[in-house]
Amino acid sequence: YPLYQHIKRLNQIRRAIPALQKAPMKDAREWGSGMSFIRDYNNGQSYAVVGLSIGSAQDITVGNVRNGTYKDAVTGQTIVVSSGTLSFHVKANSAGIWVLNGPGKIGSDGTYLK
């Protein structure tokens, strides 16, 4: 079932990234079709920038992020940040979970996370 697979993958991603388990949400922004936020655990020990979309695809830019190499836990893509700004695209009804020095893609694509 698509919803079960979605929840299963979200749990896999959350277990693999301590910032998603333990860090407070900061720099949260919301707009009609999405939101973004940063989760920073233990001063950069685990650091994630998250963008969510609903209904339509979103181009998301998040400022005041740590510089370094980010990998998306949803797609496996890599972005190097050197200016403190992370810009990325999120498909409709999906998420971008960009982890500083992260493991890359976690789990398999489904109906919602792809």
C-alpha cells in the first residue's frame, strides 16, 4: 500500500539522521504549497535542511546554512554549498531532505517520496 510504504521510508530516513530525531526545528518558512526548515543536532554533528511540497513542485532556497557537501536522502543528489545558501527542487507532494555529509538516498521511491 502506498501510504504504508511512505511511512516506512520516512521512518528509515529518520532513523538514519540524528538531526531529524533530536534537533529542534529552526528558520522555518511556510508558504501556500510548501515549507522549509533546518534541523541542527549538537552544533553540526548532524545537520539537515528540509523542504516539503504539497500539490505542486517547488523550487526552494534556504539561507544561513552551513557550507559543505549535502546529499538528499530522498533522491541521492549532491549539492556543494559555499555561500551559505542551499537551493533545490522538490517534486510535487514530496520532500528534499538535504543532509550535510549525509549518506545519500535512503530507501526506495514510492508514490509520495521520489
